[in-house]
Amino acid sequence: MIAQLRLNAKYPVRSQSQAPTKYRPLFNLTSREKEVLYHICQGHSMKEVAEIMYLSPSTIISHKRKIFDKFGVNNLVRLGVLAERYGYTD
């Protein structure tokens, strides 16, 4: 029980009313961030995304950091789950 309380404190759960819906602009991503997110979800590395988009890898990493902040995640797996849930992988 105590471990569960610690887990909930560390990773608070959003209520259903706070969760974003598929019918409004989600997370306010720019078109460039959406494109970077799409390529990340396709399994491309940051270097590959940079080559595809003709940008520097540091620019892609900067976009990825902003996407992480907007989604409130800190790893690619969680980002992929939310991107799939809210239709960013189509």
C-alpha cells in the first residue's frame, strides 16, 4: 500500500476531464514538431530524422525536447504511447 502511494505521488494520474481529447489541437505542437514526432514514431534515430528533414541533429534534439515538455514525458516509449493514443502516428 505504501509503495502504491509513493508510486502515485511520483507519477500523478490525470483525471478524465484533464486528459486531452482527439478533437482539439493537442499539446499545441508546431507543424515542424509534428513532423519530427511522426519520424520519431516511425522508429528513426535523431540523426536519421535530421537527414530526412535536412536539419542539423541538434535542431532535431531541440524539437524533441520541446515535444517531451509539451507531452509531459521523459522517454520515447511514453511519447510513442501518447502519440499513438492521440493520433499523431497516422
